[in-house]
Amino acid sequence: MTVHDMKHAASDSARLEAVGGRLSRVDGPAKITGAAKYAFEQQLDGLTHAVLVGATIAAGKVTAIDARAAETAPGVLAVLTPDNIMELKGASDWLGNPPSQPTYAPLVREVTFSGQHVAAVVAETFEQAVAAAALVKVWYDETPAIVDLSDGKAGDGIPIDAMTKEWGDAEAAFAEAPVRICAAYNTPREFQAAMEPHGLIARWEGDELTIWEPSQWLDGMARTYAEWFSVPFENVRLVSPYVGGGFGSKAVALAHSAVAAAAARMLDRPVKLVLTRPQNFTSYGGRAATRQTVAIGADRDGKIQSIVHRGVNETAVDGTWVEPLGSVTSIMYATPNFSSKQNVVRVNTVVPGAKRAPGENPSAFGIESAIDELAYELGIDPLEMRLINYAEQDPHAKKAWSTRQLREAFAAGAEAFGWAKRSNAPRSMRDGHQLIGWGVAAGTYPVRRAHGEAVVKLLSDGSVEVESSSIDMGQGTYTILAQTAAETLGVPVERVSVKLGDSHFARAGVTGGSRLAGVMTGAVHKAAGQALDELIGLALSEPRSPFQKLQANTLQVRDGRIASPRGEGPDLSIADFMVAIGRDQIEAKGDTLPASTTPEERYKNYTTIAMSIPHTEGDYSRHSWCAHFVEVRIDEDFGTVRVARVVSALDSGRLYNPKLAESQWKGGIIMGIGQALLEEGVVDRRHGRIVNGNFADYMLPTNADIPDIQTISVGIPDPHSSALGGKGVGELAIVGIAPAIANAVFHATGKRVRDLPITLEKLI
Amino acid sequence: MRDFSYLRADSVEAARNAAALPGAMLLAGGTTLIDLAKCGVAEPSTVIDISHIEGLDAIDVTADRAVIGALARMSHVADHTSVKSCFPAVSEALWQAASAQLRNMATVGGNLMQRTRCPYFRDPQNFPACNKRAHGSGCSAIGGATRGHAVLGVSEACIATYPGDLAVALVAFDAEVDLGGRKLKVEDFFLAPGATAEQEHDIRPGEVITAVEIPGSAAARRSTYIKVRDRQSYEFAAASAAVGLELEGDGRTVRDIRVALGGVATKPWRARAVEEALKGKAIDEATIRKASELAMEGAVDHGANHYKIALAPRVIARAILKLGETA
Ligand SMILES: Cc1cc2nc3c(=O)[nH]c(=O)nc-3n(C[C@H](O)[C@H](O)[C@H](O)COP(=O)(O)OP(=O)(O)OC[C@H]3O[C@@H](n4cnc5c(N)ncnc54)[C@H](O)[C@@H]3O)c2cc1C
Ligand code: SF4
């Protein structure tokens, strides 16, 4: 794999540590050398091991469980079943809505999906637990399951009115439009497939619970544990120093988490429970399968008159997940008439969940494929088509964009890709047996905002500590927070250490929706600014300060040294100054909440997502944008699609660290290639069971599948989106890759594939 | 716990004796055995580690035959200079198999003994019915998710695909497997399921594969292995073909041709009908494509694997065309 790195100006590398510098990941060496200790790697005295037993039916009742053989197996400490597991209280949801049921049963008698946990074995060793789990006998009374969206019993589902977006008279305008296209687009069940599986170690000491668990949201998960076990929030400590990938799946405490914590409480021993790889496909939700129809009516010159969009996503029998399918449809193009509605359909699956850009990702597959179909219907270049219908403001919110560098993205991407050399006719480019296709698609992701808190400590040796309960799952939190503190305080970045992943640190909301960088750089900037003010205040006023007699109004700190702006008087390192005034440390806790915020509101802010700030709040609509240009090569006999080239131009506003942003974008693009060509949870339709739940059979792209990827940043600082001007990075780039590839496949072959993934049998 | 005893064999003789014990299984690179033990398919009572037997990893190639020891690593065979020049299809089949890490561990003997990837076979907990695991228990795959299943050599008892690559090339070139006491054609070593899906290989208790022998030939020297799959690497074949070609002096008439298929049949599949149709003929693209279709005579699909019937002949044709071009 060759990956082009963007050329960067010398001035950038000279100021690596500053915000905007290309500092390498500060946690990189620890990860490469194995020094980074992940949650499950804690060595605890008396650790026991739990293994889950999953339902082998998709719907029905557990009629009996025979645990005798397992209970008497060597090393077994307990076999937990729905009959003997301790009672847990229901926990409120992530919006903070109170629980629908007073109690919560993580082991079930009523089975609603295959693989659902019905029992668990706890033993002294992992091997003993695995062996004994196989001895647990479960009898079922099986009832017919609804296996997927195309199941005859599935029906049309339940309308989700909150998803309805309408203006003008879309149906009438569509009927009258001179040019019309209407097509259905489907995406399958997909999985986050993080390398690090889900799981945890739970330990009780009296009424205090410590959980080591990979987490995208320590405070939110700690709240759930506290509610399940009716202990105060402060009694729960969640530790998650490194996270081996989450992609949306690790933000909430799940049934297996409850089982492990309950087992630890019941046995009064620490319990470790790690899901097997197949269990990672059934114990929490991946991306819901979706179906969309997109109808577009346009003038003969390509101007859109109406968009009518209908979407459906699968959800569970016992829980509702809405994958907002109209999210991109409603903002990408200007149209006087629009209608989008969505249903959810209950099927026998675990509740689907968030996977990188939930909503925007499948939404873009629909609209960005459809606009390409319209372009071909009219014989207009697909890039031109997008420019003809460029939305100058948010067509739905009817507000100005805070910033929208999408036109610039189209221009920069097209230029770097060589789009002008494309011949528009399908099947017009080939190289031997290979049909070549060039496709384009756009993507977008809203700027999700929230409030955050951070502690910044200036220590007596001049070093700096930053503390936050936010996490780093590879996206670079450790690094950009170090850069932010270093720049704000005027100290070298290697003097800053960042501590994350402990819920006893300063609080943070969810690391999801690409919001963390914007929120936390703001909080660290604020806390570091307060620490700096205090430092300078002390230097000016503290009697023992060497600067006190200078009678200056202010001082400045650079490279860890304090001096007056014009250089007269003393010039002292922070360390020497701290010694001079006899201080151990200066500590500041900063947050971005209004001063009037009550303690209850603060708690709610960090442990729910109810206080997120809408991206259309005030006068602006805030989003990141991107344009992808893709070349595919398809073997005309075999139908195999290979992505030969990707050029993406992206607007994430100001980049706090371009190196890390590019790596996130590339990660999104790679994941998008997998979605377009390979990924699909295969359901056995007789049993409602995923049969490819492992990494040999669930296809993810390998290095050999990934071509040259060139990313180009076209963003400008967006003051309406975050304190330092950045917009979201992590989810943006996966949005639009699949349609760009599908559009390229059409260009290569003349065949429109509207069902992902585009596997070879769809092209032969 | 599922306990087993572990024996380390220092000689083939010791391995044979131990392998005769009931419930005994050999361990070479472990990449199949450990996988199958984890999913509950293999439950050996004795594991006989043969990986320390000396001399069993030799690779000996002369103009008229290659003898490859059972413990030779896939990666070593793939990279062997003489294998590459005298049996390019064998090298190509190996380097397109599995992943680099697996090829560094896995042995040629173990490779021949790998089991099907049928997901129902590999999940006894959820799918008790599987004739390959338990004679007469039924087949969970028929009527289920069958995109990867076989279309050739299937029976009502089992439609599982033989997943490997190397054996396809071996079958094309009439290779033999050396079981110590007896030698048999690799083609006969693999058994189509018929009514006895549980019998996959003609190997008896106490037998150990010591080597494979491939006769050299002009067709083997001009040979190739084409493997088609959705993912560029690290995936089993949707369809593959090992083809060897020897042309007359005119550069277009076929003197000898070998064709074998992978990914579409219940065992490595020699396509003799294609060979017969082309032998002695002057070839062009149309003739090749027409003859390649003959490989699918008798193919039976189960819905989702229907595409293999169209795909496999194209893979054969591509391989022949490629060899023809390099004339
Ligand atoms: C994820 C994955 C992907 C793969 N992809 C491919 C692929 O694309 N193409 C492909 O061809 N293969 C593929 N493989 C299979 C791989 O090639 C085999 O696992 C490997 O060749 C087995 O060799 P081993 O030495 O590790 O065998 P082991 O696991 O040690 O043994 C396998 C079996 O052979 C028996 N055995 C071993 N040696 C002997 C002997 N000398 N005599 C008699 N019996 C013996 C053992 O008892 C056991 O039953 C893949 C495997 C995995 C796990
Ligand atoms: S196809 Fe063969 S291996 Fe697969 S379930 Fe049926 S009998 Fe078992």
C-alpha cells in the first residue's frame, strides 16, 4: 500500500507541537512496544473468568436450563442463569430518559435474537469456564422469527415521525418534473469489527465498583453501572486507558457488562469477561440494514425540482434504533420541494447501534447514487450535476452554512484526480481485461457540539499534566490535547503529559459523533488559560516572585520560560519560578459550560447526550464536507472490483493536527471501501443467525485492497463550530465513499449496483 | 476441561505408532487443528506434534520430479526457485493462499488435510446437523447460506467446498501423496462426499503423509494458477484454476493440457473434459471459452452459489489464454 502524505510547509514541521502541527501520536511508542496496557490486561489478585452461553434460537422461550454438569466441572464457581442472577435496577437511556422497566435482566428467558445471553459460567481459569459453558444445557420453546427486512412477516414497520422532513409539495412536483429517476438502495447489516473485542474486568470493594473496560464514554457508562447496582455515581470508577477501536460500538454499557459486574458482586471476586469474536457479532448492534427509495425530479437542464425519499432500517424486537436515513438527503442539494420519511422494522436481532457516521453513511449511499443516476439520465457530467444543484444555504434549516468548502473540495479533488480527462459514457475506458470507471460522490457530517471539562496542572519541575475522563481510541486525543496545552501555556510539548481514560478525572461526555476534539481542545484551552493566568498573576503579585519588582502589567511564557514581553528583567524557567515562590503546583479546572450551570445540569451534561448543542443552533448550520474521486478497475470476466485510486478533498475546518486528521480520513475511506465491496453480515434465513461472525468470513479490506489514497484539506477555521475553529474529522470521510465506488462501477460497466456490497456475482 | 495428551514424535515411525491410537491427531503447523479445536470440531484425545521430525521439510526438485516433504512450509515452497521455474502453478497457488503469517507456519501435509470452510461445519454448538461431522446427522447448509458452497461433486449428504489451493495444482499435474507404506494420486486421496461425507481423505489410522511428489512435465513448466475472490488477498477462492499447457512447434496446437478447478467442487477437481476438448486442437479465444464450459457438466447449484457455474469456466479460459500469450 502506498499512501501519499500531503506535502506540508516547512513552517508546519518547525512548529510540530503547536496546534496545527504534524506531531506524531504521543502514544505511538507505547502501543508499538507493547507498553500500553489495555483494559483486559490488568493483573488482579483472585481474578476469575466468565464465559457466556448464547441462545441457539432467534425467538422463543427458555423452558429449562440444566447447569448441573457445568456446576460440578473443575474450577467452576458459579453458573448464572435468569433464575439466580442478582436483580439489577433498570437504567436510564443515553438521553437520560428513565428506564421503561424497573428491573433489568441481562440473562434472558424470552429470547429475541440468536446469540442472546441466557447463562454465564464463572470459573477460576478461562479454560475451565469455556469447558463448563459447553456443558450448560438449555431447552427452548421456539417461535417463528422475523429474520430480516425482506422477511414476509416483517411488514412496513413503525413510522418515526421525528424523522419526517418536508417542504413544498414534493410528490406533486416530482410528478410534474420533466426528468425523473426513482430507485431503491439497500445496505446490509454491517459490523464495527474493532480489533480489540468487547469485554471488561469488574471488581467490587464493598459498595465501590471498579471497571476496566474499553469505553468511548466513561461517565455515561459509569452512570449506567451506578443505576444498575443502585450505588452512587461516585462509587463507580471506569478505567479505559487505551481503546483498540470502537467505531461507535463502545459508548454504552451492555448486557455482558452487567453480567460480569453482577457476577463479581455475587462472588465477591473480580471477574473478567471478554466476548469471543463470534459473540462480538451478536452481543451488540452493528449498523442496521437499510432500504431507501430516492425519487428525484428535475428540469432538463439538471436543476432539481423535487426529492422524495423513503427509508427503512431494521431494529430489534426489544429496542429501537433509528438510523437517520434522510440526514444527507435533506441538506446536500438545493431543491424547492422535499419529502423524507422513515420507518423502522422490528426483526429478531440485537438492537442495532452506532457505526461510524450512523445515518449519514447509508443516507449518502442513497442520494449520492441517485444524483449520479440523474446525471446519466440527462447526459450531464456527474460533477457538473452536483454543482448545478449546489446548496448555497441549508435547504432544510434554511440557515447559512457556518462554512461550506464543498465547492472548493470538488475543485481541488477534480484537479488532483484529473477528472477533466474522463469520458462520460459507461464502458468507455478499459485496460486489457479491466474495465475502468471513475466516480465521484460527496459526503457530509454535522458538527456535534457539547461541553467539556479538563484539569491542567503546572508542576514544580515545570512540567504540565492534563487530566480528562475522555479517551483515545486511536484518533489522537493524547496528542492534540498535549499540543493544545503546550501552545496555550507556552511550554514545549514534551513537557506535557496527558492522562485519560479514568472516570475519576475531570469529566467528559461521549467520544462519538466526531465531537471530542472540538469539545476537549476547547476545555483544555480554557483550563490551560486559567493556569497561565494564575501563573502570571502570581509572578506579578507574589512577594517572593523575582518579577514582582518589575511593576509590569503582564508577562509572557515561551518555551517554558517566563519573561516580560520586552525582555527586560528576569528570565526564569517555570520550574525555577515555582521553587522561588515555594509552590508545588498550580492547578486549574476549566470547562466550557456557562457559569450558571447547576450541579445537576453538569451531571446530565457528562452522563447523557441530552445537552448536546444542535448543529443548527443560532444563525448557522454547521457541517464538515467532502468530495471523493475514485477509480475502479473491474475484471470484465470475473466481476471483481479493485479500487485503484482515491482522491478525497475534505473540509473539516481547521485541523488541530493534520497528520492525525489525514490518518482518520484515510481510516474512514478504507472502512468505506470495505463497506462498498466486502462487508455483509450473512444471515441464515431459517435460523435468524449470523453465519459469518468471524474475521475469516466477515470480509474486511486487507492492505492489498487499499490503493493510493490522497487526501487534501480544503477547510478554513470555522469560528461557529468550535473554540479553535475545527469541525468533525473522524466520521466524515466514510460518508460518500460507497456511492463514489458504486458510481465508478456504473461508469466502468454500465451496471448500476444498488445493493451493497458490490460482490463479484452482481457484475457477472 | 477438555484435556488431551501431548506427544512429541521424533521420527515418522513414532508418529505412525502414535497416530494409530484412537482419538489421536497430528499437529504440524497447527493453523487448522487449533482453529478446529477452538470451534469444537476437532476434539483430539492425543495430539502428536510432528513438527520436530527432522528431514521432513526437504524440498527436492529435479527436471523430472519434485519431492516436497510434508513439513515444508507453504512459504518456503512458494519461494523455492526450482518450484517457481518447474512448477509455477504450485508456487502461485501457495502464495495466493491464506496470509503471509499463516503460510510461514503452515505445512504442505497439513495443507492437504485442511477442512472445509462450510460455516455450518464449523459451528457445532448452533448447527448440530452436519454429515461431515457426524454421519447421518443431516446437512445444515442445504437450504441455508450457500454462497461459498460447491457446485461440482456434491451429493444430497454434503455440498461443502474443498477450500484449498495447493491441492488443485497438485491434481492438475498428477501428483502423488506419499503415506509411507503406500502412494496414491492426490486426485484419489480426496474423496467426494457421496453418502459418506465424513470420509474426506483416503488415509487410514496410523498413516502419516511424508511427502508429495509431482512429476515434471512441459505442461507443469508452463503453468499458472488463477484465483478469483472478492478480496484481493487472504480469502478462499470463489473459483480458481490450475492450468498447464504444452503447445506443438506451431505455437497454437495443444500437445498437452492440464486443467483443475478449486473453490467450486467438493474436492480438488480435475476438468478432463476441457483437456480432451482442446488436446490436438489449434486454440483461439473462442475455442478456449467453449471448451472451458465443459468443466461445468453436471454442476448443481443451491441458489446463492449459482454464479460459480458462470465464473469457473471464465477462470479456466483466462488461465489458458494467459499461457497461450506467453508462447
Ligand atoms: C484464516 C485462514 C485462511 C486460510 N486461507 C487459505 C487459502 O486461501 N488457501 C489455502 O489453501 N489454505 C488456506 N488456509 C488453510 C491453511 O493453508 C491450512 O490451515 C494449513 O495449510 C494447514 O497446515 P498446518 O501445518 O498448519 O496443519 P495443522 O493445523 O497442523 O494440521 C491440519 C490437519 O492435518 C493433519 N496433519 C498435519 N500434518 C499431517 C501429516 N503429515 N500427515 C497426516 N496428517 C497431517 C492434522 O492432524 C490436522 O488434522 C487458511 C487458514 C486460515 C486459518
Ligand atoms: S455442506 Fe457438508 S460440511 Fe456443510 S453442513 Fe452440510 S454436511 Fe456439513
